[in-house]
Amino acid sequence: MTATPADPTVPSNDTVPADRPVPADDVPEQIQVRRAKRERLLAAGVEPYPVGVPRTHTIADVRAAYPDLEPGTETDDVVGLAGRVVFLRVTGRLAFATLQDGAGNRLQAMLSEKEVGAEALAAFKTDVDLGDHVYVHGRVIASRRGELSVMADEWRMAAKAIRPLPNLYEGAELSEEARVRQRYVDLIVRPGARDMVRLRAAVVRSVRENFWRRGYLEVETPMLQVRPEGAAARQFETHMNAFDIDLYLRIAPELFLKRAAVGGVEKVFEINRNFRNEGVDATHSPEFAMLEAYESYGDYDTMAALTQDLVQTAARDALGTTVVTLADGSEYDLGGEWTALTMYGSLSEALGEEITHDTADEHLLALLEKAEIELAPASRNHGKMVEELWEHHVGSTLWAPTFVRDFPVETSPLTRDHRTERGLVEKWDLYVRGMELATAYSELVDPVVQRQRFEAQALLAARGDDEAMRIDEDFLAAMEHAMPPSGGMGMGIDRLLIAMTGHGIRDTILFPLVKPQV
């Protein structure tokens, strides 16, 4: 059957998932038509994917230079610009195309038989489809309706789109699944996707510049490690053929950044990727961006002040305000002085009875059973039970930005003992809208106590706790060279974007991991 050209003014919903191979005889008609156009262009000596086009201006340049041309105004100013065709309308001797650049700026291109000639106009009508990149050269004008336009005297194909864009009628949107599987299409058709890319870049830039102003140095630490370390989490494993050893994708950069602190890098930070072989939901991804920072002669109070300033400054730099608008249209205030409470105090208040580090494990287990919280036997130590109870009764209720302070020692093997409270450590978690955003410690720097904590973790691992830490002799050797008193902080970059936008984690990551289609 011979394919007939589809109407180029109508977008198609006849799309094919890009991660599935399609037999040649089962390709949708619009793709067949576009492939045929590509072949026809090549046969005519026209390159559908030229090495470049003589662009002199961007669409944003033209819009900035001509903000208020009166309807019907024609200038003698000539520009050469390129963009993706997102709207197309053809009539007898005219063609209109709306071109869009990567930032979403749009400009109309007008092609008339008088200006470009009958042959070029006919070729435009025949060869150009929605989604193509085209180059136009001509005068800047305002149409009779006042739309800023380029009256083309020349056009060229800049890149031929073989797959059509989705048919998004007014008010319709891509499904959430399509957004993450084909983010490149999402970026083309949805302004919100492009806004998130720009917002994330602005936030990361603000955080970096804030650290530089404070005298911090940015470093990079290994992502491939000989043992999983720095956090309690399941790891991804791989194998290095050259050394014939198993390696692990980093779950946290903490122990390497502390090595830097031992070596005299007194203020150090890193923004990079972590990998944890755990669940996936609206706030968790197996691959995620993490910020960690360490300051010699600081403590967890130092890091609380730092974190509040980092978040509030990033909001002001990226959005101009600390009162952010969330995805559901509501407003959320990241400004002001943030609340602080203790883990044991807030849990006691929620339960209506006093819970301390001396509360019997049997009683905590009974409270877990009453709340229908399941906890693996290997994880049933005092600290883990307290944290599970706290998360169930208190964590999700913390709407305003809140520092939750002073954790049980059993769950924080890298943290200094509390200076006044027995059985507790100087650690806080920052909660925003019921979600953990950041954590910080007064760092444990005593190598003897650190070894004892690692040994306790090793016993948990032997009992079947696959999130327990392992003994790291190299790190202990580094600590024995003396690490100064320090404060340390970690914050998820993806979660910072969640806090500022109300979107899920898959929207904040440009290309999130998704399960392949079968």
C-alpha cells in the first residue's frame, strides 16, 4: 500500500515507545511518510541533517530586540534563525510556522510565494512536518494581527523529525509515564519540564556559590568503592575485571570527605550521585543527587544554621522568594526561623507517655505491635524501634520546616555522643512538609569509639541486618591521625527541589531510572 502524506497541520497521537524495537512492516503510517520524505530529500541532493545552518539570531534575541512592533509594521532588519516547528498552517500561496527554541520561546515564520518563490514554498508544504527543525532567513515584521514574525526569503531543513510529536489538544498533557520514559518529548511540549531543568540548575548554582562564599572547597570522591560505607543502606554491586575484585556503587561520600578533613581540608563539600538498592516512591530513587559538607570546629548547631541559609538563599536566588508555589497551587513558606524539637520529647507527647533511652525494649515492641508496625528481628534494637515509632506517630505531621534533634545512639554509628543526654547522639534530621530533607551530626572523631561502633554494626550484619555498616580499617587508620571536632551535613538535591515545587522525585530528576517496557 502506498502511504499518502498526512496533513502537516495536525499533530499525531500515533507514537511508538522509543525503547521498543518495531518491525519495519509494523511502523505507523506517519513514521513511514516521514521516512519517505527523508529519502526524497536525499535523492534530491538536500541534506535533511546538515552540519549547521547560518543562524545569526536566536528567537529570544529577536523577541528582546522587537518587544512592541505595531501590527502591520515591516522592518528592513534581516535575521537568520532556527527552531522546532510546533504549529503549521498552509494556505494557497502562504505558509505559517511557529518556531520554538529550547527555552520555549516562540516566533512565527511566514513564507509567501512572492518572497521565497513557488518552488521553495511548495517544498516547504511538502517536506516540513511538526517537530522538524527549520532555518528561516528574512525580514522582521509584525503581522496584521500584531504577531512578531520573520517574513522569510529563504528556508532550509535543519533536522527532520521521523517520529511525530504527540497530539496534545488544548488543556491535555502527557501522562506521567510518558513524561519520564520520553523526557525529551516532555521537554519539547511541556513548559513545566523545561522550568524544572532551569530551576534545578539555579538551585545547585546557588548552593555552590553559597559554599564558596563561606570558604568551602568542593571535591570529588570515589563512586566505585571497595566496601559499602558512610550510611546504613543496601548497595549495588559490580565487578572490576582488571583487579578481579567486587566493587560497590557509593551509598554516601561521608567517609572519604572525613578523610579529607583529617588531611586538613577544614571546610569541604561535594555534590554528586549516590546509589542505594532500595525502594522507589515519590521521594526515593535508586540513583540520586546528594550534597554533603563538613566543617572543622563546627557541630550540629553550626550545620543547622548553614542548612537553613542554604535552603532559603537557594529559594530567593532561584525563585525570588522563600514563599514557594507548589504543584497543587498552594503556597509554602521556607522563610523565617525554623522550629526545633527532640525525637524523644515529641514521641512522648504523641504517645501520651514518657519514652526515654531507658524504656524497656519489650514495651517498645508492644507499642510497635499496637501501631501495626512490622520490624525485622535483626533490626529490633532500641534505637530502631524508637525511630520507627517516631516516624509513624510524628514524622508525617511535621508540616513547617522542623529540625528533629537528638537521636538514639544505636542508629547513628558515625555520630558523637550527646554532651549531656546519656544514650543519645548529637544528630538532627530536617523535615519539610512531612519529608526528611537533610541530616547533620556533631561528628564522632574518637577512633577508639568509632571502632567500637563499627564492631557493633558488624554484629548486626552477622545477625542478618543487610543495612548495617562494615568495619573499614583504612578509615579507622585515617581517624587515628586525628580528625578535628567537626559538624557534618547531608541534603538530597532532588528532595530540595521536591520541597520547593511539590513535585515527585521523578519530576525533579531530568532522566530518572524507569523499569524497561517488555
